Amino acid sequence: MNYKEKVDEAYDEFQDVYRDLERLIRSTDRLGEDDRQLLLISLGRLYEIVELLSELPTADGSGRYIEEDFVVRRIRNAAELLREVRNKVAQGTPDSLAEEELDVDVMGYAVAIREELLDILKRALEKAMR
């Protein structure tokens, strides 16, 4: 399986989990309106960064500048995080959901990926300029 196929497979998996979770969030009565909106916003941010990752080519097509595993691993980790959030929403009570601060977990992961990606792109540029 080549890089593009691996990324596509991971991204398709992420999208499936994302759509399932989004439907659950919009339809459940386990979340208050404020929690629902915050979680939807953080999901949107995570979706944007994962979408960017899925479109990110390696600098020379063979992973010389950007490690292929980084992209695939981050997309799969994002899907796993969304599975965990989905399970908490599906099984939780409103009080425990508020304490979990699920939106903070999702937003934190999106920010972490963004920071890692910026660092990797910076290093890729430095290598390319050598």
C-alpha cells in the first residue's frame, strides 16, 4: 500500500467516526446546549487539521522531508479520540459529561497536531534549503 492509499484509508476511517459522532452530538439529550456547541466547535477544528493532514504530500513523494507515518498516525489517533468521545457521550450522564470537558480534549488534540505539523514543516523547509 502506498502513502496516498494509507492516508486515504485513515482519513476515510476518521470521517466515518466524525460523522457518527456529529450525528450523536446533534441528536442526544445527554448534552446541554452550551456543551453541545463547544463540542461541535472543537470537532470542527479537529476536522480542519485532519483534513489538512490528509492533503499533505511528502516533500519529495517518498517521505524524505515529512515522515509518512506522522500523517497516518495522527489521523488514526484523531479517529481513536473521537471513538472515545462518542463512547463517553453515548454512555454518560449530563453531569459527568460536563466534568469530562470533552471539547477541551478534542481542541487540545487539534492544537497539538497543529503545533507538531508546524514544527515538521519548518524542519522540512530547512532540509530542503540545504
